[in-house]
Amino acid sequence: MTDFLNDEEKMADFHALSKQDFLSSYSYLTETEYNLTRMELNNSMYLDNSNTWRMECGCTEANVLDGNHNVCKNG
């Protein structure tokens, strides 16, 4: 399995669509390929036990993108 970082069309949709909508639009891609791309794009992120993307500091991806580090002391 590989990521799709070099596919401009997919990456535009990757940023614009929710994970569910993206995977529905590209039904031939697997969730693993989506996750590999997310990990490559966000080197310091990981999936926690509840399948939530988190930064190394513990903040969720949504908190970081919103500039709201509410879990760690970086905010």
C-alpha cells in the first residue's frame, strides 16, 4: 500500500472533503491508504485508541487546525 501525496486531484479533495466523503468518492482506495497519506502529510501525528488523529502533544488534529491547543500547554 502507498500514499497518494503526488496525486494533485486526490490531494485537493483530501483537504476539501471529510474522510468519509473522500473514501466514498474514491471507493477504490482503502482506509489504510488514506491513513498512510495522512501520516505522511502530518509527520508528527498518530492515531490514538479511539481512532482520533493527535499531535505528539496530545491535541487533536481539529484543535491544532483551529489553533486551539486545549490539551497541552502549547496553546
